[in-house]
Amino acid sequence: MKLLFTILLFSLLSFNVSAQKALFVDDNGLNVANSDTMISALNSCAKNALGITAFDRWNIKDSGGIAPTNLQMTKYDIVIWYCSTDGVGLRIWNESTAGNPALVSYIQSGKPLWVIGQDILYDQYVAPSTFKSGEFAYDYLGLSSYDVQSYMNDAGKGVPQLERLNWSSASASFPALIKWTFAELWYVDGCRPRLGTFEMYKMGPVGYALEGAVPMFHNLSSTNKISVMSSLFDVALIDSYKNRRDFMGTGIKYLLTKTSGVLNQNAGQDFVIVPNPSGDGLVTITGLSPFSTVLVYDALGSILLNRNISDTTSCKIPLEGLSKGIYYVRVTADNGQWSCRPLCIH
């Protein structure tokens, strides 16, 4: 093991990484077979013209619990941080809700990160929990709260499938459904995003106790140069080799080639909120495209209202129960373009 680690460390420190190289950080000390399954899928991705010339693997367990440094990670075009179903002692946290400092520095360099695994949040939190500025889950995963977990909050059933949310023009390249090697999957986390983080999949089907809970997100900020995608389920447990490979390939290609310009605030709808400021408990939004989605956030990024409108260009939004202050209305058109406007309640 020591020789293997020495060879890997030498390769990470010495060679010049060219374009489209990926680092797979194996933060899984529990299910080695799942890590091997992921490596197989990743190697297949590289052979399927994704533009990835090589995947390098950093095995934290074999390296004595040592995670890669920021210098080592920034030699790559993308880092995939994999935790499988191991929810104890993960180096992604480095024993702090602030997260691993080297990983934080890598994210701040502007390069994309994909976090994958069940029970990642369990290492530091118990559901339900809320997140705040200064915490890795809030600042970088882009989450406002950890709400539910399959099996624990669905009477011991587990989630049967995940269903794609059509949140952007790139989303159609992801599979519409994700199913498992088991009938249901335990310990999949359902969270809420903060403002600027996009929901990618929800739990299903209709009738499932936690239907609508979201376990996959993309935190994308052109201002802060952050691109972090999180899949709070183990991709190694997707139902077939082909589906695992295709899902990983789509995600990698998306993060490497589709991040810039996919979510363009200025390309969205030029909608109007009346009255604004408001004090009468109801506002009307006009200038909408048919079949848009309207979200209302508070200042911390928590979603207070989520409404899908039909074949119309306006809708009324109730504000009863909301305190005085600044809120945000985000409207996403059917083609994935979106805009955000402030709403003042006095």
C-alpha cells in the first residue's frame, strides 16, 4: 500500500496535466467494491469521446487518511469527490462543518467539483438541519437545509427512483429516470437549495412518501467562480453498467463544457411584479412565458413558494404570513432560461 501511494503521489506532483484530465478522490473507506464500480464507469467514459484523456485516482484510505492538497487538485480540469455510502470520518469535511480547506481552495480556483455519495451530510449533521454562511454545505454545496432521508423518513421503505427536473437547457442530456440495483435505495438525502443553486433531480414516483424531495444540485456562481455539483446518492448503485457510465459521462461533459452560459440570468424573461413594494398580501407577475416555473426565496435562499404555471402569461402570488423584508422571485421559462427580481414587503 505504501509503495502504491508513493507512486501515485509522485505522479500527482510531477507530471504536467494537459487539458481535460480528471481526478477521482476516493473518500470511501467502507465499500471498496463500489469504488471499483465507479472507476470502471469512469474509464469507460474516457473511452467514449468525452475529451477526458485520463482519470487519476487518489485513494484516501490507502494513503493513510491523507487527502490531496489544493496544489495537487488544481492540476486537473475537474475533481470528482466520491464518498459512496460511507458517512463517518470523511475527509471532505476534515472534521469541520467548514469543510476541507484544500478542497475549498480548489473550488475557489474556479474549477468544477462533483461531490457524490450517500450519508455525506450525516458525517456532520442530523436531519433536519439548517445551514449558514461559513459552512461548506451552504457556501459550496449551495444548500439551505437538510430536510429528509430515505428509509429514515419514509417508514423504512427507501426511494424507488429519481426523476429529472427540467431546470436548464442542458438538463435534457441527463437521463429522465434513475433507478437502482435494488428495488429502493436507503439513506438518500433530500435538501433545499439556497438562492443561486439549481435542483437537478427529485425523489419519486408520485405517491412515494418523500416525493419531490431533492438529492442533486448544481451551485453555479459566475460572480464567485464556483461550480459545484452534488449527487447525494451513490452513483455506483445505479441499476446497470451502461446507465452508470452514461450518467457519469453526461455529468462530466456538462461540468466541463456546459457550465458557462447555461444558466444565464440576463437571458431570461423580462417579467414585472406589481405592486412592488407590496403590503396587501398579494402580487401579480406579468410578462411570463407559458409553462414557466415561479419560485419565491427568502434572503437566506430558502424556497418559500414553488409554482408551475400553465398556458398563461401572468399569475398571482399570495404573500400572507411573510414578514416585512426583501425576498426574491425567480422565473424559469420552459426552455431553461431564467431571471430573478427582488420583491419588497413593507
